Amino acid sequence: MGVWRWRRNPLRRPTDLFEAWVAFAALVCFLVVAPAIGWAAGLQVDGTLQRAAREQRQERYLVPAVVVRPGPAPLAEASAEPAAPRQNPQRTRIVAAWTAPDGSSHQGTVPAAEEPPQTGDRFRIWTDTRGEVVGRPLDPSSASFHAGTAGLAAALAAAALAETVRRIVVRRLMHRRYIRLDRAWAATGPDWGRAGAGS
């Protein structure tokens, strides 16, 4: 497909050769440029996420906590009728006490584990140096997965951009060909079938 546009022949138009070069450039973008962009984007994102994961592991601590009492009931659950089934079950919240890495004592409402907790149960939570509850630090393997996904998305976006540009150029070329064909038809069409017109 399209190889004939490279061969010299009297029927080949300049736009045919230009279209062949555009198709070749798009193929190079698919096979070389898009994977290179994806690889570079993946490495960049991976470096950023791995650095963030290291910082989080240095700033977040897994500290022991003790269940003090059950937490307040959610508003939706408190206002619902007792006979009505729960449409959106929410995680149970409890009031817990813990000691921060800096030695200060803290107490607050945190999500409970899967099992219903009892007063005095011990569990672990993630906190920062001051004892504020924070999320679990980013796992290095999760960071690599997100970086790979970002790289793949960048490669696909580059390939899609190359194909879009190719289609736009081919469409404009076809439009120009139709305009030239209409002009040629307008110039020669009225003479067809007339005696002595040379047709």
C-alpha cells in the first residue's frame, strides 16, 4: 500500500510523493518517536514518584494506637429509620489514643479495621513526626506501576498526535486534488463531444 507513490511514473502527482513522505514520517513516529517519548516520560515520572516515596517513608511512622471508645455514628446512619436497609455502608470510626514519634500524646477519631474493634484493642496507624494521622506512604512498586502507566499514556498520545496530523494532511491533499480536478473538468468538459474539438 502506497509503495507506488515512490516509483517514478508519468501518473504520479507531486501530492502523491508528498503523501508518501507524510506516511513515512508518521510510521517513524509510531515506531521510534512515540516509544522514546513514552520511555522518557516514564523515567521522569518514576524518578519523581520514587523520590516522593522515599520522602514519605522518612517522614511517616507506623505507631501503635489503642481503642478508647467507639466513634460518633455517621449522620446518614443516625437519621435513617431502623427498619431501612443500609444502602451505603460506611467504615466504622473509633476514638483512639497514640503516642507520636516526638513523644507527645494524641487522641482522635480514626477509621477502624475490618473487624469491629473492642475498647483496649491495639492496632497501628501512620502518623507524621508531630503525631498527625497521615496516609500510608507510597509503595515503590506502586510508584513504578504509575510511572509505567504514565509512560504508556504519553506514548499513545504521541502516536495519536502523529496519526491525527497525518490524517489532516491527507485530507487537505485530497481537498486540493478535488479542486484541481474540478478546474480541469471545467476547462475541458464543455468541449467533449463537439466536432473538431480534438476529443
